[in-house]
Amino acid sequence: MLLVEPLLENYATLPAAIQAGAKRVALADNLAVGGTTVSKGTMAEATRYAHEHQVSLDLLIAPRGGVSPYNDVELKIMEADLLEAQQLGVDGVIVGALTAQRQLDQEALRPLVAAAGGMSLTLSTAFDQIRPQDRGAAIDWLGVQGFDRILSVGAATDRLADWTATQRLAASAGIALVPTNVPADQVSAVAEKLGVHEFLGTQTLAK
């Protein structure tokens, strides 16, 4: 079974995506800047609507566009949003935080992981900014922290080769690689070559 989880902007497109057959959706605001957290009101209504239709909901948690690095106030905002999502029964969250050296910001992520207790954890496409030589250690740490998935656009020079390297590292840590922004006509081929079954994109595909 192949599943493309649509990344939706705010609430407006959620009903249509579910009507089209989506079984799991991701929700964010301001996708033009890479995505930010939706409002509390949107978060509550989207969770209610998704669960009424037996659909899982993932939320992007980000106070602004960009991820390198977050300051203390921004991290407090993210932690508060995560606690709100947890109380509302959101199924999963997408987070990411890097240092100025493009390494995983473990200090920033630890309290976010704690605040997300009970929800599935996905690392955002911030992963693609981590230097290849640092990715193995990053993935090992994510596995220990209980992350379930890693989103990756893949290197522009050779997406498949980049995904293959990431998939090898992720599998050893028990984490699923979720390729993003894969054209619909390429999903099946990429899935077969990588041995993955989940994708994140703007279209819904379930087989």
C-alpha cells in the first residue's frame, strides 16, 4: 500500500483532501515560507474534523520560516503549541531544529520531544540541511528519542542516491524515511527502488 500524505495549508483544504480519500494529513500555515504552526482554533477544529472522519492528523510545529537556529522565546512558543496539540489529541507532530553549524540542535529538540509525549514524531525537511557526514549520528540520536519518521526532499543533484543513503541509515535506527515532493507519476517507482511506502506531498494517493 502506497500512501501520499498531503501537506495542507490551514483548514480550508482539509475537508476536500479527506473527501478525496486521504487517510493521514499534515497541516501547516504559511507554506510559502516553509510552513508555520496553525492557530489554536484551527488546530482544534482540524483535529475534530479529521478524527470524525477516522483520519490521522500531523501538525507542523514552527514559529517562523527557517530552522537555524531557534532562540529561547521561539522554543517556548513551540513547546506551548506542542502541549496544546497533545491536549487536543493530535496524532503526530513535525518538528525540526538545527544549530548554526547545520547540525541537529539536540538541546532545542529535547524539551520539544518531552512536550510531544504520546504523539508520533517526525523530523522535518530540516534534515536535508544536515551535512552528510553528520547524518548518521543525527539519525542515531533521533532513534533514541523516539522519532518515527524523517522527511526528505533529497539532494537536487541526485535525489534517489541521497534518499538511498538516508534510507540505509534510517532503517538501522528503526525510523521510516518519507520522501517529499515526489511527482505523482514517480511515486510507485521511487517506492519500489527505496522500499518505502509513505510519501509527503500535495496530492493524495492510496493504493
